[in-house]
Amino acid sequence: MTDDTAVKTAEDQADAGGLRTGRGDVKLGLLEYFDFTPDRPRHEKQRNAMEAALLADDAGYHRIWIPEHHGPNSPSSSPLLLSAALGTRVHRARVGTAVTLLRIRDPYLTAVDVAHAVGQSPAGFDLGIGRGDFGGPGSESVDHLRKNDTQFWGALDLLTSLLDSGSAALEPLELPYERWMHGAGGGSAEIAGKLGFNYCHGLFLNPNLDDCLRQLETYRALRPDVGRTAVAMTVLTSDRSAATVPNVRRQPTVLNASGTIQTCAEAILRVGRMTGVDEIIVAEVSQDPALHQKAVTGLYQAVFGRSE
């Protein structure tokens, strides 16, 4: 979906303080640590991402999620660790993973890390699970951890059991947190509904809006008026967007909207209205850190009709 197809106008924009859809007020979240610029050091990407996340917390974003990507250009190979660090510094926003790749992770050690992250995140923590894998160069490094589908479901059962009931080596997690299943049209919505998870649809992985609507309908039929829903989308907000769009193709995603901050805010509003989700999670992918940080604050203000 581009701004040509996703955006019309912001005439249905919320009253100040709320983005309205047919399902009520919609919250805005941020997917951060999404800089895959090849020539920028990892520690610099992580520092920039932390600064942007703190700006998002100040602005009023409801959630800040961190993805799991592996490879030399990724700033977020360990989202639970990064989420715990972020959780100690935010004041209002929930933090969490989007996603934790349980297919290549040990369920016991993941439960330990989740317990630590929840304890470090007084504003709230979200555990996001994805069914994906680590592919491409270097993926053979985790062959000894990789699980087939049957093993994946066994690991998920063990993880949730450890968090709920504990074991001889791990106390049950008593602090509240949220569980999310992430997907893009491959059946994760149905799985989330049956397991009692919330569901987030990755429009930046599959930009087909009809697929998104079908998955949301499936989920809502299983968890009517109970489970929360979200759509995650990528935007590029820059006055120089025409020159920087080709660079976004280096990201492991597709671009859902580009243009000015106002144009991208209208795209966010339109996706919210069309899907009726509870939340929109936005990944802003400007490569210039200053432009990105400006966009993080500007998007929130534009979506909710606020000015500095």
C-alpha cells in the first residue's frame, strides 16, 4: 500500500486526544530499533533508537515494541534484553518485543528473560511471539536451536507454562503482562484467538489489506470484545522522501506510506478507520536520525491533532 492507495484525507481525524474508528478510540504505538543502514555501527543505531523511544514516551505513544532481526546490519538481535533496558527508562509507554523468535530460542531461558523484562518495565510489558525464523547468511549458526513446527508448538506450550505456573527452577510470573501473536496472513490470527493472545497484523510484511481484514475478522470471531488487535505499518516521513525511498528497500519489509508527516499521519488514520483495530503500531524508517526523531514526535502530534 502506498500513499496513493492508502491515503485520502484526514477529515475523519479524531477530536483532540483520540483517533476514532468504528470501534472507538485507537492508540498509537511505535516499532523502534528498525534501522538497517549498512554503514552505521550497531551501537550508534541502538543509541539513536533509545533516544527516539524516549521521545515517543514523552509524546504519548501507548507502546514501544522492539523487533528481532539477525544479521550484521540489525540493531536488535535480542529484543528481550533491549526491552528490559528501555523499560527502566520510560515513564508511560508499555514496552515489549515484536517479535521474539521462539523457533530459535530456548523456552526456559526465554521465560527467565521475560520475567526479568516484566520486572524492569513498571509501565507494562508485552511479549510478542512470531512463528518466523532466522534465514539468510549466518543462519546456520542457530541450526542447533531451530525447531520444526511440532517442536515450536511444544516450546510455546512450555514457555507459557513456565510463565504461568513456574517450575522447580523458576517462580511463576506474578506481575501482569500482555501476550501478543504476530502474523501476516498465514494463520496466526486464528492461533492467537485459540490461545487467548492479542493479535497484531504486519501490514509491512503483507500489504494486502484484504488479507489483513480477513485475519482480523477471524480473530474477532474467536475473541469477540475481549482480545486486542493492532496493525503494524511502515512509513517514511521526509521532505526528501523521493531521494530516500530506494534506501528503504534494504529493510526486510515493504513500505506502506511515504511523504510528509501529515501525509503519513493521514495514512495511519485511514488504516485505523478501515481495519477498526484498537491500535496502530508505526515504524518510521527515515535513515537520518534527526529526521527520524522529528518524525516520531511529529507523527503523534499530526495523528491526534496536536501542535507543540
